[in-house]
Amino acid sequence: MSVDAIGLPAELLQAVKACGYKNLTPVQQKAIPEIRKGHDLIATAQTGTGKTAAFSLPLLELLLKQSTTTDDNSTPKLKALVLTPTRELARQVFENIKSYSQFTSLKAAVVYGGGAMPSQSQTLKAGVDVLVATPGRLLEHVALNNVNLAQIKFLVLDEADRMLDMGFLNDIEKILVSIKHQYQTVLFSATFSNKVRLLTKQFLKTPKTIEISKQNSTSGKVKQQVYWVSETRKRELLSELIGVNNWQQVLVFAGTKESANILAKELKLDGIKAALCHGDKSQGSRNKALEQFSEGKVRVLVATDVAARGLDIEDLAYVVNFHLPFLPEDYVHRIGRTGRAGKSGTAISLVSPKDAKFLDNIEELIGRRFERIVLPGYEFDQLSEINIKKANLHEKDPEKTSGKNRYRAAQEKNQLLARKNNESESSLKSGVKKKTKIKAKAKGKKAKLAKKRK
């Protein structure tokens, strides 16, 4: 369906065409009519399917209609709130809304942790129509009376599952209590967990539901591969894949901030330019890393899951899971950074035996079984090869043998320590006996000398 066919106001249609949009995506075709009717909405769609435009365009259209009945010279009052789990996603959504509203008088703003509090406060006090925010920072501004949520008419919970996974439920509840009037709620999520179901029952009123793809599924445009490799050789394999295949833009997900730091340093030692994006980095540093990566100044961006929902890099071809995520839903979001807007992409997971249970969970969630690829030169020893066969035969615990080895190793270590302790105790006892004999001989000599003197 063409963007001309949905009857957008002239200002919005001009902006949409300026952004290069010609046709609506499936999620936009289904969501926009329901939102226009004023229904609460639950939308499940894969990342990169145009969700932001799906809720932003009808939201802006509603605000434009309301602005015609109010004084144009009055200070804008906050009417629409978009909540996101991460700073990166907040900035991305804000930039999109700013683009869509560029030919209108509507004002949009974004607030998130790590941004300058004084400038954010000044912007909010000046008045905005649309606010994009992370929950924690928004509550800080509410506490300082920088923003009033009472008049909100339109609420969007974007990437709701991630917000719940990050522990924002209490913050969301506090925010919703501050909204005094009836409002329309739209919830978008790439996955639909039990937590999301409970949230919708608690806050949404008889919502309509649209499902663009199978729940918790991955895009058919993304080629997914699993390389079975020793944990100690993951970095070596990653460097080889990047170098031999001449990959130029690779987003790599590490399990922790510490492991991300180490990986980035090791890639640089291999001659591969890499940048970092995780929670310990300042917002300025993260923005710079993303900018360098997008412009091709660095080949690899090493990130943690905190960045998974906010990174929108045009034509990103490769995503690598250096460590698998603890939550299988996060796998869906990670690989959703590639294969966006109908384009193709490749997602590679480097999996060692200790990751096997995480891989099982992912396969169960997305309903797919992966072949374990072993690259020549990265073969395991005999025990590890047995593990590979077990994994491919749907064995649930390929770590049993390696676990037994670890137990034996620990047992032998303890036995060795015990022997050393026994030896030290024996030598200590023999030393005490020798000292006792020497003392006894000395006493005997003293006694004989004393008798002779007498």
C-alpha cells in the first residue's frame, strides 16, 4: 500500500516522502487504522519492520488535529509519551519523530540517563508536545517538577519486553499513576513473554492485537549459523572470519562489559579496528563509537545487550554473538539489527560447550535446530567431538563429560594438596622429635658436668 493511500495530513505526507518512504510496511498497514480509531493496541512484530512510524504517524496526526482547536501561541503541553528501555532506542525514536514532524509546529524532545540534566530541564520547562524517555530519567524530571504527565492522552510502550527484563515495571507503574486522565496505550514488542502478557492485562483496556509474524520468531531474511568452537579460541575464530571474508561492518555482542573490553583490545591487537558500546561508557563515548561504526571508520562494534534495542545501522550485514544471551528472547533482538526493512543479513553465533544450554533455549524459542559447524583447524579433541555429536543428536547436556573431567581435575588437585599437607605435617613432627632429642642430650651433658664439679 502506498503512503499516499492512508490519507495523512499534508505536512506528515511531505515529511514521510522526504524520508524516502513510498509504501507502508505490514505492521504500519495494520497498526495505523487501529490507532486512529482510538483503540489500545498490542503489536508483535520483528525489529526493523517500521514499528516507529506505525505508532508515530497516527500519534502526530492526532496532535495536529488537536492543535487546530487550541491557541497556537500557547506553551505546548505534553500530550504524547513514548517510553523506551535504552538511551540508544530513545535517541533513535526521537530522531524519527523529529523527521516526521519537521514540517509541523509540533515540538518533540528526548530525555535519558547520561544526558545533561540542566539542558533537558530547560527543554521540558519550555514545553513539548511529544516526549521520548527512558523510565528512570523521566521519574527524575517528574520529581523535580520539570514535567507534568497529567495531560497525557497517548502512551507508547516501545520494546516493552526489554523494559520488563531490565526491571522497569515499578517505574512504569509510577509513571502511569501520574497520568490523571483517560489515555490511549499502544504497546509494541518484538517478543511476547509472560511478563508482557501480565503488563497488558494490568494497564491496557480491551486492546486490539496485531501479529505481523509468529511470536518470538526471527526474520527469514537473516541467515543464521552456529560455529562450534572452544571457548579459548573464539576470538581467534572471530578474527579469522572477519579477515578472510573481508567483513567491513560487524556488530559483535559480548556477554559482559568486562568481556567486551577484553575482546575489543584483542581485536585491535589482531589489526582489526574496534569500538565499544556498553553501559560503563559515557553517552558521548557511545555516540562517537556508533558514529565511527556507521561511517566505516571501525570495522567492529563490540556491544552488550544494553545496546541491542537502540542500534539502527543502515545495511548492517553481520551480527556475531560472541557469547549467547542468558534470555533467549534477547537473541531475537540481537540478530534483528541485521536484515532490517526486508534486506538480507547474516547472524553468526560462536558456541562452546558451556553455551550449549543457552543454545537449546534459543532453538526451543524460535522452533529451529541449528547445525553445529566446525571450521577446519578448530576441531576439538575426541571428548569435545563426542559433545558435538551429542548436541546434533538433540542431547540436552553435552557438558557431562567435560564436567566429569573438571571434577576429576579438582579431585586430583585436592589429593595433591592433601599429600603436601601430610608431608609438611610429617616433616614438622620429625623436626619436633629431633629438637626434643637434642634438648634431652643437652640436659644430660649439663647433669654430668654438675656431678663432676661436686
